[in-house]
Amino acid sequence: MRPVGSGHDRNHRRPGLMGRFGTVVTAMVTPFAADGSFDADAAGTLARWLVDHGNDALVLAGTTGESAVLTDPERVELFRT
């Protein structure tokens, strides 16, 4: 693992933008289905979209408040997604 700000590969693809702003870490919201259950498919889709659009890392299950309603198995599934 490379330290933050160590010339990440993503910087080579977009040197003007990434060189100016540095590493992007996003607190990702956890998607839930209409019945209140954790939506693993939507989480995977969202995570892939965020990474594909310039995020270098994601913060999961904690900073946006949903951690308290996730079960331990749901948290594990989220991290594996």
C-alpha cells in the first residue's frame, strides 16, 4: 500500500486535476432497500462508480450515521462489496 500523496497511479492519468486537489477520500452512504434492509448490490454499484470517477478511497459504515442500524453480518457484507 502506498502512503497518501505518494504519486498514486491515478495522478498519472489526470495530472492537472489530481495534482491540484490530491487524494480524494469519500464518506460513502450505505444504500438501503425500501424495506430497510441493506442493499449490497446498490452498495457495490455506488462504490464502483465513486472509484471510477476519481475517488482514491472510501469510508464505509460510520461517518454518515447508518452504522448503528447495520448488523454485524451486514457490515461484513458491505466491506466485502
